Amino acid sequence: MNITVYLGANEGNDPALKQAVRELGTWIGESGNDLVYGGSKVGLMGIIAESVLRAGGKVTGVEPQFFMEKELQYDAVTHLIVTETMAERKSKMIELGDAFIAMPGGTGTLEEITEVMSLLALDRLDAPCILYNLHGYYDSLQQLLERMIAADLSSEYRQRKIYFVKNLEELQKVLDSCLS
């Protein structure tokens, strides 16, 4: 299975986040799954790619040309796809993914995972969308989604494949239940 992971080019200030990213990458590599990610060598993106590769897994990076010009790509990935734009990068990462995970991240991570949520709501995608809610990072987003349902601006059906997990064990259970 190709697992698309969205995460930042920054490492953040929580050591538990870096550890969670390493654990996720190691599990992806050891479990025989493949990583699809943004292609960068910096921040959390570099950590997950390195973790998957060290665990014997395959990594597909999808990097826009303007990041290549800044030499931000992780050259050791199994396969590197270069796109012209960020929009093409997002489309390719979605096209390649069988499951989607957002680690705590910045506005780019949020934008990428909300596109997945929208495609699920529109029945244009059928895959689990998992928000790794480390230390309650995504609590306010979860509350907003619940509020959308309460206000009849969304529905449980439209959000049926969106999951919030607190750790790797919960994430594995979601993937097992969705993809078995």
C-alpha cells in the first residue's frame, strides 16, 4: 500500500513529534508499505524518508521544480517525481496514495489534508484520511468538523473516512479496518 504522509519542512519544538514521525516511518518500512511524501530532505519530511529507507522500505518523493532549484530534495529516495507546480505535486501525491496521513504541521500540511477531505466528501476519493492528533494538535479541527455537522453544513457521511488518532497503534487499527 502507498501511504501518503503530509508533514512539515520544519521539525517543530516538540521532541515527541520527531519521535512519532520516526516511529511511523519505521513502521511503514518494516510493514512492507511504501511512503509517498513531499520529497524534501529537511525537517520532518527528511526524518520520515530516512526512517522508511532505514527500515527497508521504498520512498517516492514528489518535489516541485522550484524546490529542486534550491536543492531541497532528498536524493536517496527510491523514486523522485518532479512537478512544475505545487498543485501538480498535490495531485500526484493524491493519485499515488492508498491512505493519507497528516502529522502535526503548518499551513501547507493543513491545505494538503483538507484537499483530501474535500475529495472524500465529494466521493472523488475512497481512502482513509488520518490526522495524527499528537498531544491534541488537531483537537480544534476535530471540533470544527463536528460543528459543521451540527450546523448541517456537512454530514457524517461526508466525513465518514476522516479519523483522528493519538498514536501509531490507533493509526494501524484504522488502516487495518479500512483496508482489509
